[in-house]
Amino acid sequence: MKILTEQEKQEHYNATIKGGIRGAEIGLGVTLGLSLIAQRYFPTFRKLTLPIKAFLVSSGTSAASIILAERAGLEYERKKYGYYEPEKQISSKDKPSLQKTKDFISENRYGIATSAWALSIVGSLAYTYNNKYLTLSQKVVQARMYAQALTIVLIAAAAGISVTDKRKPSVPASQDHWKDMVAAEEKKINEIS
């Protein structure tokens, strides 16, 4: 384990702050641009109160700022200290296609769940939009319920895949990863010296 110096802490802090400011600029530009377009072309958006519009812009700006600040901090750490990834036991060419698919889903489960949720919102809005007996608010609630049900199913499936992955260890139980990490760190220190 490496103990950080004050200079390294300050460099990490500065990189994170720069990423956050960059994210805020991007988020503000995108959300303001989208709100101006919505103000011009969508009467429903025009009917919203100013505090709600301000909330939409500020929440998009905050989200972009937080995400890019986190990524900038992680990028600084990876550039400074490297990125440890244990060697994989089986190459991807030797795996059956079902295992490759399970690995892909396991590694990208949250992105898949988020994308499926967004697509289900759009799909369910399109589906409920044609129902002339529902009001707009009922259509939105109905679409949200469909999307929520699909998301719960996807999260349960992702949890099931995670459980099956943990039952089959990818590396032998006797292998100690900490020894690999210590050896890699010593090698880096010797190269620098």
C-alpha cells in the first residue's frame, strides 16, 4: 500500500476539480441548449414553471459535473499508479459463445439495465400514446410502470448472472492476488529508481 504525499493529494484534487468544472460546462451547455429547443418547439415544456425548468438545467449540469469529476480523478490515478488487472485464465477464443455472452452481460450489466430502461420508457410512451382514453399524465405513469417492471426483471437477471459467476471461480482459490500486486509495485519502483 502506498502512502500519498501532500503533493499527490493536491494533484489528484486539482485533476478532479478540473474534470468537475469541465463537466459543469458541458452539462450546462447541453441542458441549456435542450431547454431552449424545448421552450421553442414543445408547448408542454413552455407550461412548466421557472423553478422546474431551472431544476432540470441544474440537475443535468450537476450530474455531468459529478460524472466527469469522478472520471478525471480515476484517470489521474490510473496514469500515476497504473491499472491493475489480473491475468485471465482462459483466453476469449477458447470460451464457448454462451460463456462469452454471459461475461459480456456480467461486465456491462448496469449499462445494459440503464439502456433497456430508457428504451422501455420510449417504447412504452409510444405504446400508450395511441390509447385515446388515457390522459397525458396517465400515459406517463403507465409508461413509467412498464419501464420500472422491465428494469426490475433486468436487475434480477443481472443478479442471477452475478451469482452464477461467483459459484464458478475464474482463478484457483489458492492464488493470492496481493502477491501479484506487490510484485508489480516493486517492479515499478525498481524501474523508476
